[in-house]
Amino acid sequence: MAEVAAGRFIENTIEESTVKYSTLLLTLYIAFLPVSTALSGFIISSSIQSLLAVLFIFVSFVEMLISGKIKIEMKLIPVYVYFLYMISTGLWNSAFSLDWYSMQVMVTFFIIICVSIRCYSKMEIKLVKLAFYGSICVTWISTLFFSFFHGGRIYIEIFSLMDPNDFATGLAMAFALCLTELMGKKNVIFNTACLLSLLVIVYFTGSRGGLLTMLVIIFIWILSLKGKKKYILLGSIFAATIVLFVCAEFGIGPSMIKRFSITALIASGGTGRSDIWKAALKYFATQDPWHMIFGNGLGSFADTVKYVAVGHDYRYESHNMFINVLIEGGIAGLGLLLACFASLYVYAVKNKNLFGILAVTGFIVSGISLDAQVYRTFAIAAAMAVIYRGTGDAGHIAGNKLELEGAAGK
């Protein structure tokens, strides 16, 4: 019996410390996520992120074939169905082509499959967590390559120029992790410093979508707290938000602060986004029943809505994940997308996984102002990796369940 017990102990120890090659690629992908588009051009006709994505998918499938350990998570079925449906809509898009947009959707789908049909050892979970902190370090370093444009906004340019909104909303995952780690009472100063630095960086990008994403994540995090602390922090975040909007409205502070005023937002229509959305919804209302229900096909938004802003000569994309899916996938596609998010929330709440809740929330909010299913596509895949998989059970970023009840009240 003693020999059997010793054998099991050794086996469990090996399993807990196992690190697969695919996990190393995964951590690299996450670490460089904030500046992924700024790395385009480093490799001819590609980028570091594209190379890492292809390698991750290839190595993951090889590892699964060798080990034979594959477990389909039934609760992920709505997510799989959504992506499969959106990819299949390319069949009725007469102008469909394997361009960057469609390839991104397909790559995201394969990444989601790879991260969700296997379990991770405790060491691998720690590496994933460290990768998110690594992404914060990459963010700090990337600010050395900034330039000021348009009233003081930061634009990051390494090998190519990166959109500040893409950059800002891409920080949501790391932001969610830092807030989650604060519940554990460890490294409080470090995590607080990370949070404040990310907020400052997002502010200087001038990204209203990025700032809104951070504020909503903070709000949801505060709601998970217990005791007087919840109400004190709720009052503080509410007061800080009011101060920000008042200063923005009256131009108190740096000139860029005016970007965050309600007046400026309404006047610009979200930098023209409202005009795009109106044009898209108007187009949707004129479609026949088939296209209303099933959409116009993957990658068809720009060529079907045909919105061209005054003074420009190119067709705009949707800048809204939900409207994009409505046009390309129809009512059916939008319904599947909502079912996808609902299943993620139900599973995360059921397992008291705060990081999962915050990560999915950040992805949804960023989708209000961006085509989030394309920009920062790996964010949702990484969220699902930690929501559904961990050390063999539900899967949590810290390697075990995060008990929301009582964790903050201790």
C-alpha cells in the first residue's frame, strides 16, 4: 500500500509540474497581446502574433494526438456553434475571400478549441497568470515608443502604427487579473500599482471605449465584495467618475480630457460611430427575410452597408461587435453570440470564478465600440481557457476556485 501511495504521489507531483510546449507558446502569445498589431511587419507579410498563433494551434493538435487526452466541454457548445455558424455564413457571401478578417475569425476558433479541450497543470496555470503580468510589462515598455497626436493622444508605433482604441481595450484581461488577485490579499501594492498604471495609460490613449471597459470591470468587481468596503468603494468610484466627466465637460486639466466629455462624445457621434451604426441598422431594415435571419455572410459588412464618411473614399467597418454580427450573421448569428456570452457567465458564476466574470465583461464592453471579435481576438479564447480549465476541474487563473463570498470580507 505504501508503494502504491508513493507512486500516486510521484505521479501527481509530475502532473502538477508538467509544462507542455503549447503552454509556453500560449504564454508568449498572451505576453505580447497588448502590442500585437504594432508588431506587424516584423516578419514579412505577417507578425509575431500570427506566427505564435499558428505554432500554438499546430503544437496543440500534435500534443493531443500523441497523448490522446481530449475532453470536450459540453458547456462550451454555444461558443463552438457560434463560431462554426459565422464561418459557415461565408458560403452565402458571394464576395467571400480568405482575407485577414476571415482568417482572424478562423484562427480564433481553432485557438478556442485548443485551449478548451485539455486540462492544465498547476505550473501551467501559474505560467498563464505570469503571462498576463508579462503583458503589463510589455505595455510599460511599449509606452517608450509612443508619439503624441491629435490633442495629446498616445499612439504606439514599434514596427507599425497601432490604433489606440485597440491598444487600450486589449489591456482589459490583465486589468481583470490584477483586480482578481487583490481579493487574495497578496501583492496588494504591486497589483494596485499595475491597475493605476494601466488606467493612466488608457487615459493617455484617449480611448473612451477602453476607459469605459475599465470602469465597468471595476464596478462589477466592487459588486462582488462584502461588507462596508463595497459601499465605500462604490461611492469612491462613482465620485471619481463624476469628477472625470465634470473636468472633461469644462476642460479642467490637460487638453485631451475634453475627449471624455459627454458633449464631445455626442458632437462627434463617437468619432463617427453613430453614423455607421445608423447606416447599418437602416440597411438591415431594408433586407429580405432570408438576409435578416441568416445575414449576408462573413466579412460582408463593409461591402453591404457601404458606409463612406464625408471626405473619405473607403467603406467603413462596423466598429461594433453586435451590429457587425447582426449584418453578417443575421438574427440567428446575434442570438448565438448572446447565447455564447450567457453560457460563459452562467459557468463562471456557478464556479465562483471572478476572473472569468470580469474577463468576459471586459470583452463584451469593448465590443460596443470595436469589432472585438476581430481585434484582440485571443482575449475571449484566453478567458475561456481559465474559465473552463484549470487543474482538472472548472479551471481558475490561480489554480483553484476563487470563493467570491467571504474572500473580500476576511
